[in-house]
Amino acid sequence: MHSEDTEAGERKFHVAMFTPRDQDDAFWGPFVEFMGEVSDDLGIQLEVFFAGNSRNRMVSQIRDVCDRENKPDAIVFQSFKRGGPRFLRIADRRQVPAVLVNAGLQPEQSEELGQPRTKLTYWLAEVLPDDYDAGFQLANALIDEALRSPQRLAADGKLHIIGLSGVISDGASIQRMAGLHDAIARRSDEVVLDQVVAADWSQELARFRCRILDRRYPESSVIWSASDAMAIGAIAAMQDRGKTPGTDVIIGGVDATPEALDLIAQRVLFATVGGHVMEGGWCIVLLYDFFHGIDLTRIPTHYDSPMRLITRENLAGYREVLSRETWRETDFRQFSLLDRPNQSTYRFDLGAAATDRGLKKNPPLENDNGSEKDDGAGEGNSSEKNASTPAKTESAERQRDGETR
């Protein structure tokens, strides 16, 4: 380990996080902020790097950090633009534990590298969202809402939809699009997908291209967007075209950004899907337990982050969960398994943490020694920390690639 000593003589572990965008990004800014709150609670030094949408820059950043004389105790990154295998090999060769977050490997990449703690010993775990389900949930919610008004049906009696995808090669965009297409296929008797265009996660590009789509398909009354930023661009485009978002056209996105939540409250945006903004914080909890020597059989090799649909009906609850005040008040040590010997799985549920007694910072911590139902992620199989030989692990349910937002 390469941790630093604090003034009190305790070791302070050091984690480096590598993000693909810039600090002011609507998704990655809050992602890093939440990760910082958890790190502060657990006494971990967090160092953050921003790649500015450049995979080459991220490669250089990871290599430079791992080549330091005083290496971090672990690094966290996503498979940005399918660079996961290269990033993981850099860390493994330099014996730096790594966690893959937010976007995973392509299936063929997984076949080559295996699962965490197998071929690459220092690949500790992966924490990934269910992007397919996010796209599927969003599509069905938008369709159901739009069908409430017969005025939104086209001349053929069906509901017509246009879509905005992210960068076409990004895994998040691919998986969310797959969810959209499957939702449409199951409701083909009442819904038509007119066209989907790539807007590259850009609000301004989405605004421009959505105006073109609206001229091309004037009877479309639903806009499905793979991100909130693009959905906000679509809102502006509809207003440019003299239409009223929330009435004439139903719009939804993914990411649960603060701006999106505000627009839902204003009845302009109908829905968003989110929860993955907290993945970095959950990685910190896993690493905290790892640093403190917890049995590796209790740390999952793969954790699926839940993606929740947010509309006006449940907005208040999710706003509390996603608020900075809740983050500051929550004692994130409660998510660790160190003092919970009889709990076999992690339960990363901040909604419970925001309301349950004993999960705030002011009340004293209480050990949980009772038996508990396993309803979280599956456990990873055993492996020695920093072992020199690979260990067998369970297969991950899904592998994803590219950039998830």
C-alpha cells in the first residue's frame, strides 16, 4: 500500500479517479462531488483527473499516476471509448488495484480479459449501471404518458417517436438504444419510431438536430433522449418550433441531473432515469473495506447499480436523496461491511440512509449483528489481496463498453 500517514499517525489511503469529461460536466461534476463526500466520511484522500473527452489524455494520466514513486492505493475509471483493457493492463502491470466504474468492457474484451481477479489480479471489481433497462423504462414511461391524450396520435392512429442518442460507439448509448428499440418492438401496434439521430451527448447539437427532426416528422409527439443534456436541447428545439414541451410533446432523458429534476417539477420534462451518479461513492466504500482487510469473498466482483425512473410522482423523494444536504448529513460508514459480520451483501440504498434512524452523522454508530436477507449484489469469490496468481470468480451478468453518463 502507498497510503500517507496523518498527523494522528493513522494511515490515510489514497484513491485516484479518472473521469472522461470536464469538471463542469452536468453528470461528472455531481459524480465526483458525491464521491468526495463519501471519501471525506471514510478518511480517504481522493485525487480527481479530468480527461476533457480525450482517451489519449486519460491513458497518459493513468500511466503517469501509476508510475509515481508514491502510487495511489487504488484507481477508479471507466472504459472510456473502449479503452478499459488498456487502462486495466497499465494498473495491473504496476500492481495498483483498480475498479472499473460506470462503463464496462465489450463482450469480446471480457472474453479476452476474463472477470475481475482472474487474468488481471489487480482488477478488483466493477460497478456498472443497467443502461439497457434505463432506456427501456424511459421509453415505456414516455409512451404511457403520451397515450393519455388522443391529440398526440398521428393520422395513422399511432404514437410517433423521435430519439436522440449519444456518441454512436459509446456503450451507454448503445445499451440505452437497445432498451428503446425493444420497448418499441413490444408495442408496435400502437407506437412508431420515426428516427433516432446521434447528438453526441451535446445539448446544443441536440437542439439543432431536433429542430430538423421536428420539421421532418411534424406528427411526432414523443422525444426519447439518451441523456438529460440532450433532452434539455430537445426542449429548447420544441420551443423554437412553437410547441409546448409537456403538452404538445412528451420528453424524457437519462442522468437525473439537478436541471432535469427542476424541469420535471415545472412539468416541462416528463421523466429522467438515474442513480448511477452515486457509483463513484460506492466504489469508495468497496475500496475502504478492501484497504482495511475485509475478506475478499465479501466484496463482489460485479455490482449492478440500480437505475430508477423519476417523474413528478416520486420527485420529492429522489430530490432528497440527490441533494447535497443529504450527502453531507449521511454517515457513509454505515454502508461498509467491516462492522457487519452477518451481512453478506452491500446495500447501497441512499434513500434508506436519508430516512432510517442511525444513518445520520450525529447519532452514534450501531453494529448490525443480526441476520439479514441477501437482496443486493452477488458476492465475489475468494482471492488474496495483492495475490500473485489469479483466483476464480463469478461471471458478471452483463458487460458494457464505451462511455456511460
